[in-house]
Amino acid sequence: MINMEWTIQSTCHGMTIGTYLKTEKQFSRRILKAVKFDGGKILLNGEEKTVRAVLKAGDKLSVTLPIEKNNTIIATPMPLDIIYEDDALMVINKQAGVASIPSMHHPDTSIANGVIAYYKEKKLPYTVHIVTRLDVNTSGLLLIAKHRYIHSLLAKMQQKGNIKRRYHAIVEGILEEKKGTINQPIGRKEDSIIERTVRSDGQRAVTHYEVVWEKDSYSLINIVIETGRTHQIRVHMSYLGCPIVGDDLYGGSTCERHALHCSELSFLHPISNKHLVFQSSIPSDMLGLTEKT
């Protein structure tokens, strides 16, 4: 079980528990429903209550979230490069070639499979909610929520652009503008399930970039994304005529991985409200791709 407790402040005196949880703690209807009907519990000053109970300043409110059942993700032990972990979330440094979540092609070898195995080994009552997914051949920092409440808070932060991600990419070619913003909408390419493209009726997509160095016919660029569209960086760099090394789907060369790495992740912790910043160095295998292409 996952337990949370709060002391009621004077500004919330007179609220019902339901109103407090929805407005002050951003509980969704779905999560409240799970607490009420799936084995959760609400205690007010140690006594079990319903969401209709009225709060007073100084009250102690405790909510127990029911354990989420995991009937689909296979537990697969694997090495995990855990950068940070607490009771709410974890940050993992993902290797290239490893999927974030299970799929038809990666049913039991994804990061999610490894995390489930890790929880079982540690006897932790959590499941996996990937917040900032990375493509299979992209490496770097991956944010995971440990339960549905934290996932809902982080998802709202992500929608508002409050989870910041910085990437490094090696692209083919030399960019005319050494610093710029690509503001081009992205949508699904016709007759393709996977491929995306810049199209006028697509979703808003904004990518900021700056050249770090140039070598022969390659450029290392620093990238910050405002939006998180599928394949956004890959599509935008291809649109500029400088596809990412190794990204043959969007015009780049063919090699064992994409030269794309999530090197920085920053956000306010949804519980402690502390500003967290995590960094990951560009892996050597990515830097060596320019010698292999």
C-alpha cells in the first residue's frame, strides 16, 4: 500500500475531503474512484471517513492508495543505471538499443520490464508509469513515476512544459544558422504508422538548437524542446536537411544507434517541491559514430 498524509491548513478549513483532494492535491476522479472502490482508505485523525467528511484546520488526513495490479508487464531482471530514486519516482539513464516500454518487437526486454523485476526483488509495491519516453535507439535520462497519483501530477507538469529536457545530437551536415528555433507542426506521414513529417495540419512542435562543434561534415548540437511530439527532434533536424547520424528513417546514415542523447532533465518534485536537475554525459559510442559512418 502507498500512504500519504497531510496536515490541514487554515485556508482549507471547511472543505470536504473530496474537494481538498481534488483542488489542493490534484487527485483525479479516476484516482479517487480507485481509493473508494479498489481497496484504498481515507483516515481523518485516525478514523476512517468518506470524501464527504468536512475538514478543520490542524486535522491529519491520510490517504492509502490501493496497489496497482500488473498483469501485463513481464518481470525481466536486467542492469539498470538508476540516477535517482525515492518513494514517488525514479530517473534512469537508458542505453541505446533498449525500448522504454514493451511492444510487439520488445515484449520482455524494455526498461519497464527491468523496473518491474527490480521492484519484485526489492519487494516494493509499485508499478511503472513512463513519463518521458525515449525511442529505442535514443539514450539518456528517463523519468518514471512509481504510482498513478505521481504519474498524474507529472503528466500535468509535462503538458504545461514544466519538465525540461535537454538533448545532444550529432547531425549530418553543417547548419547555416548556428543557433535557432524550429517551429513547424508535426503529424503522421500518410501511408505510415510509424513515420512522422512536418505538415501544416500537424500538432504544434517547437525545437530550439545551438551548434556546439563542427567536424568535417558533422555537427554536435545542443537541443531544448518546448513540446514533446513523437520523433520531434528527428523530424525537425531532417526538415533542416541535417538528419541525425544513424537515423535512416529520416534520411540519416545506417548504424547501430541514433546519435541522440537526453543529457539533462529538470523539474519540480511533485511532493517535496524541490527543484531537481539530473545530467548525463554524452556516451562514447555516440561520439564514435562519426568515425564509423
